[in-house]
Amino acid sequence: MTSVMYGRLVDLLVDRFEVDRAEIGPDTTFEDLDMDSLFLVELLLVIHSDFGVHVHDDAASPGDTITQVADLIERLASAQASA
């Protein structure tokens, strides 16, 4: 089962970064999508801007799956909401 945040992250990758939706799955890594650490920094800035969640640059790596990063964003959003 995928989370709401996973869906939002996939939509963001498709809409803002022109990734083919067919290439994205729960176990897809950013490396699979030919995205390097510089791309991730840009993605995290967009996540901060669009979702209001601050993710440290070193919290995600190109080897992480889309699901892992969506879960990270969700945990951070929950922590920020309860703080």
C-alpha cells in the first residue's frame, strides 16, 4: 500500500521534473531515474517549498527508493505538525 505522500511525490516528479510516470514504482530509486545528488538537493528544495517540510540535504541519497523518501517526508511532516 502506498501513502498519500508517495502519490504527492510521484506527482511532483512527473509535473515538475518531467519524469515518465511509467518509470516510477515504489521500489524505484532516484538512481534508476538517472537522478544524482544535485538533483536530490533541488527536489528537497521543491518539497520544502510545495509541502512545507524541511528535509536535510543528507537525509536522502540517490540510492533511496521513492517510497523511502515519501516515508521520510511523512515522518518529518508529522514531527513538524506535532512540534
